[in-house]
Amino acid sequence: MATEIKLPRLGQGMESGTVVRWLKQEGERVEKGEPLYELDTEKVTQEVEADASGVLLKIAVQEGEVPVGQTIAVIGEEGEDVPESEPEPEPEAAEVEEAPEEEGSRAPARDEERERAREAPAAAEPAEPQPATMADGRVKASPLARRIAREKGLELAEIRGTGPEGRIVAEDVERALAAPAPARAPAAAPAEPEVVPLTTLRKTIARRLTEAWEAPVFQITMSADMARAQEVRARLVELTREGETKPTVSDVLTKACAVALMRHPEVNAHYADQAVRRFPTADVGMAVATDRGLLVPVIRGAERLTLAEIAAARADLVTRAREAKLQQADLEGGTFTVSNLGMYGVDQFVAVLNPPQVAILAVGAIEEKPVVVDGDLEIKPMMSLTLTCDHRAVDGAVASEFLGTVRAFLEEPGLAL
């Protein structure tokens, strides 16, 4: 019996996703658990596995945004009748807002040929160009036209469409590329600002940061002497075998925070629905800058891991974050976040809360500074630590004790091991 493949809910609060490309074509054999298509959600683009084994009888949605629960394909036995389902929008389905696709994820050549074949009738007899923007601001364009425009850095809103009802097709984009620069972007006096539509990820970031600013937060700052942490890190690097990940000061910091969270459970918590949820393990999130925006993958149970294990987990997550290969599960469930801008030369900064977490630590650069020790002036490698807390869950005294513990562990890492 044929199985309808519906768009899954991959995370709490997910209402829709964007089908980027299919990894199987109609008529191909599919095994349960085998990657079937790529899906772009608010946070990541990931491969989704098939729910059943059989032949891919029908792809109902080639690409585009789809609500959770909608049928996007049918898997069954060869020759089996495809069950009737509610008609899906045709890629005038392309008449939706531009959905971000992962850099580098493009359809195979045969998909592009098929798309060009669909557009051929409209391109053979170019119609009078019409505006491609609807009254509600959405741009009408074929998936292939969107892909080419994105790769070439063209704004679809600036291209005149010759397809049905002004829809932009691939040939329209190619004509715009071939036109002299002044024809594509006439000089303006004064020059018009560039308008960059928000991607799905940036919309999510904007929404979550807005939520963060609604929380009554406060900050406290301490400085840590990083001499011993640097010595420990250097010694660990010497002991690292070929092929293993070299620990960084950030890994020492992650371990120090994780153990401190176990001693101060009030900080290892979420605030939601007028209640505080305290967690038994330290799942520490790391703020990672990517081309798509800020992501916070999570190292789980960091208090139980060795520095070598933390280093390996960190390297894996950061690599996959920058290659857009994170899974939804990599980003969920963090209980505390560390944001380190020290590598950018930032002395000190305040990080914005990552709700529903109740605290986030902002870390600055390690700098040689004069410090008074027993009445004598010494030069020490000092690092700024600024803790932002949600006052609904964490009081100033608790925050100070927690940050003091983190500082103690950094100044003598053996205490956290």
C-alpha cells in the first residue's frame, strides 16, 4: 500500500519548511532511513530520511515552502496507483516569498534541464514584460530563475518577467545578466540603498533577540588570570596525537563553565511559562558565526567530558555549522551559552540572552595587563568575563557566586578536572 510522505515537524514551534532539492527521482527505489530530500528550516538545512521503503511514485512538491503535515511525495510498489490527494500548488508555487536555500545545494543537471523544458513555451514567444511583484510584495519566479539569480547576486525584484502573469523565468535572469551594467542598475541620484530581504534564519534570530530584550536582565563582570589555563592548554597540545583535535582555551572555558553549572544549578536553567526548569546536565551552547548568521550548536553533558572530548565535539560542531550540515538536534536543548569574541580582538562586551536560557557568558580577548599582587605590580594575561542573567530566575548573589567559580576554575583548571 502506498505511503504518503508528509513534511515532518523537526523542532518545537516549526510550522513550515522549504524543500530545497530531492535526492531521489520519481521511479527510483528508496529504502527506509535513506536520505530522501533536503529541507530548510528556520535554523538549518538538513537531509530528511525516507519513512518507508519502495519506489518513489510521485513527488508532489518539487521545491518551495510547505506547511508541516502536507503531503510532499508518495512511496509504494512499482506500478501501484498513486492515491489521490488534494492538489498541490504548481510552481507558480514559485509565487511565494523567496525561500533561502543552502549555499552549494543545487538541483542536479537533469532537474535544471527539466525546469528549462517547463519554461520553454513561455520563452519561445517572449511576452510583453510585466511586473513580477504581486500586490502583497511577493515575487513571482520559477525555482530555476531564483537559483540563477541567487548565484549571480541579482535581485529578482529588479527583473522584468516574460512568463505567465509576469512570472520571471530563467531566460529573464540570463537576459538581465547579459545586459550592460547601466541597464541592470541605472545610476541613481542620490544612490538608492541596497535592500537585503531577511533569510529564514535571520528572521528567527530577529524574533529570538526581540524576545531576549523583553526579559529583565542584568550583567556582572569579572576578570580572570589566564596564565594557568594557557599552561594547561599548551601541555595538552603537546600530548595531542596526530589526527586528534588540539584543545583551545575555549575548550578549557567550556569545561570550567560546565562544572560550575553543576555547583550552581540555578544558572543551568530555562525560564518559560512563569516557571524555572533546572537541568541535571550542562548542555553548553557555543555561539558560532556563519555566512548564514549566528548559530548555537550544543555540547551535551560537558561536565562529564574530558578536555580532549570537548575539543573533538567543538571542532565537529563548528565545522558542520560553517558547512551548513548541522541537524536540528544539534541546536536544541542548550542550558547555557558561551559567546567568545576574543579572537576578534574584543576586550569586553555584553551578550544578549538566548531564551529560554537564563544566562549567557560573554568572553573577551586575553590581554597582558598590569595587576597588583601582594603589593607588587605584575603583568598578567587577563580575560574579561561578562555574565548576562534573567533576573526572573537568577539573583545577583547567585550570579556572582557562579561567575566567581568559573574564574576560580580558569585560574586553577585542576579544580574543574
